[in-house]
Amino acid sequence: MEKTDREYYTLDDMFVSKAAKGARSGEEEETQRRKAIREHQQLAARMEKCPYCFDSSELSKHLIIAIGTKIYLHLYALDIKNILVTCIQMDACCKKNNVLNSVPEWFRNALVKMFEAKDLDCVFLETNMSVKKRYHMVYECIPLPKEVGDMAPIYFKKAIMESDEEWSVNKKLIDLSAKDIRKSVPKGLPYFSVDFGLQGGFAHVIEDQHKFPHYFGK
């Protein structure tokens, strides 16, 4: 029997209390079930219209240039010099919190070598915003002339330091030269990151997603 301080706690009271607890538990389970169904429906709707999901009708299949087991490479429709590294499944990169978890290092090495052969540098950009809405995350490779590539770290460092909120809760500039983004930014926080060729770059935790432009890296 449950312990109670009330003096006249009868057997009937105990049954009523147990029944009330059971009813509340059932209501909570039903609420959780409805929430899960709603989230699944929202994700399915986003995947159907997502321009990056491999099975989506919105994806321009003729722009795909390489397919791996978890990711694929494709050209950016508005500027075919840019190459996008994208998870095949939206849910896979969302659960792992960034695309780099699924990108084999040789994919990145191959891109860098390809552009080096054309006497070009390249930067890799990733903007992870609206984490709760679970949008498809994309890792973008952009080629640059050598003289621009040499100056890119200075430009990005200055731009990141001047971006976002004046009084940031998180450190504005995170150096990725010693450790990668997965060990530098807590899981679940929106962020922008940039890497320079095969070198580590910088990351920035986004304080206000409404004020931070999604095209910041470009």
C-alpha cells in the first residue's frame, strides 16, 4: 500500500488514485503518439519537396556527378562550378548533426586535387540552421582563384567576428585547425563552418537564426 499522511485514506481512495494515475499515463502516451505521427508527416512532406533528397522529384538528376553509399556529389544548378556534397537521405544527416559525419575523407581529397590540377583553391562551406525543422544539410565546395584562396581565411575570420549578435552567448570564432566541427560545436546548436582545402578552418555558433543570412558563406 502507498504511504500517506492523510488520516482517513481508505482502500477506495487508493483505487481511485491508482485509476487516476493510469488515466494520466494513457493520456501522455496518446499525446506522444500524436506528436510522433505529426513529426513524421511533416518530415515526409519536406522530403517530398526537398531539392536535395535523392528520391525527390525536385532533384535535378542530370547534375549528379558521383554517388557513394551515404552521400552523393552534384553540381549547383545556379553556378555549375560549385559542387555540393549531400547525404542521400535527409534523416541520416539530421540525426548525425552534420554532413561531414558521412563524407569520406577521400571524397574531399579528390575534390581538392581536382581543383589543384586546374590551379584553383577551394573552400568548403556548411550552414546548419533550423535544426528542429530538420532541413537537408549540404556541404558546399566552391573553387577560388589562388590569390583569392590565399586571402580567404583573413576575409572569413573578419566577417565571422563582425557577424550575428554584438553580445554573443557563445564564442564567436571557433578554430577548427586542431579539432573538427563535431568536437567543437555542441550537438543541436545551429552553426556556420568553413574549411580551406584540406586544412581546418573556422566555425561560428549562430545566435539569432532570423538575423543570420543563409547565404553568409557565399
